[in-house]
Amino acid sequence: MASVTISDMRKSFGKHEVIHGVDIKIADGSFVALVGPSGCGKSTLLRMIAGLEEISAGELRIGERVVNELPSKDRDIAMVFQSYALYPHLTVAENMGFSLSLKKASKAETEERVGYAARTLGLEALLDRKPKQLSGGQRQRVAMGRAIVRDPQVFLFDEPLSNLDAKLRVQMRGEIKALHRRLATTTIYVTHDQVEAMTMADEIVVLRDGRVEQAGQPMDLYDAPANIFVAGFIGSPA
Ligand code: ADP
Ligand code: MG
């Protein structure tokens, strides 16, 4: 586990700046929801943290370490995406172990870590199946398994439940929270669903047009939104 400290972080695509000096401090082991309307920069911010997108300016620390220049694979971060594209020709076990094979982990270590992830997510009975033999929720669990096997310092989720139906979404919320309680891995969870943010997060960061509008505990944002935009977004009647 590690804290994540974002200081005056900026991102430009060509001449167009889309993240305008963002500051966020995420405590070691906490679960932070990053919310805001479509296009406000949530995915871009997450991709910069993951090392999938270059940081134009500012500083990113994981723990005490400045990681701006560190390649993605060395950042100790695992990301779960909205479209959890599993490899269709690989089994559940192979999908979960794939990143370890790239790191040249031993067969025994791979089996142990995949076994641990499978037990954590209740996937033991499905290890030999192919993705097309799984339900949507099971596929999403495999995508989370791929992240868990890497035993990261930080989990990043980018709208992981938006492809699931409403009932499954509620169930998976509970599972992700249970996972966080169990592993206590620092988590940044992007969603445009305020209910998800309110029910899951220790802290919510509201983003608008590449800037932080307000950050705080869910009930504080609900009770004392800084402005109309936050009030509208968090759903307070104020
Ligand atoms: P969100 O995830 O909150 O919906 P994004 O981070 O995807 O928002 O996008 C934020 C802004 O950055 C949008 O205006 C989007 O068009 C722009 N953007 C994202 N990725 C690129 C890119 N690769 N090239 C140019 N503009 C981009
Ligand atoms: Mg996005």
C-alpha cells in the first residue's frame, strides 16, 4: 500500500490543456471516488497515474517516491477498465496469470498468486473456463483478479461497472468494497454514478472541466456542497 499525492498536475493534448493543475492527496489504504461528468478528465487523470499517459506538468508521488518518469510497469499499480477485454482464447487462470508471465514469474509463484486471487473473488470453480463461458459479473471478477495477482500498491478502477445491468452493479459494488476491506489497498475509483461514489468511498473528489471543484467525505459534500455544481452532482436537495 502507499499514499498517492498529486500536485499541480496538468495534461495537454497538443495545445489543448484538459487537466488544469489538479491537487489530490490520497491516504495510504483509503478508497477515493473520482467523480464528474463525461469529458471532465477522469480517465486522463487515472491514465497519468497509471503511467499510460505522459504527465505534462506537476508532480505525482506514490508513497514518498516521485514517479513522473517511471514506466507504467514499475509503478506498482493495477488498473481495472470499463471494457475488461479478457483474452478470449485463454482460460480464466491464464488470463489472471498473464501479466506474471510477462514478468517471468515462476510457475509455482504464478499458481500461488492466481489461486489466491481466485479464492478472494470466488472464482476457484471457473479457472479452466474461457471468457465466453462466463457471465458479465464473472468476467468483471476475472478482470479484478488480473489486478489482484499483481499485488499492487494502488488499484485504479475506471468505471468498472458501467457495462453491467443495475442489479449486478449493486452486487459488484459490495464485492469491490469487501475486497478493499480485505486487502486495504489504496484505491482510486472513477465513476459518473453518484450513488456508487456515496456508498463506496471514504472520500470523494469532484472534477469539473479538468479542475477539482471539491474534495471531502461523502456526507460533508452532501451536507455542505461548495457550489451548485457539486450540489447537483452529489444529489443534495440544497
Ligand atoms: P472522462 O473520463 O471524465 O469522460 P477524459 O479523461 O476521457 O474524460 O477526457 C477529458 C478530455 O480530454 C476530453 O475533452 C477529451 O476529449 C480529451 N482527451 C482525452 N484523451 C485524448 C487524446 N488522446 N487526445 C486528445 N484529447 C483527448
Ligand atoms: Mg472516462
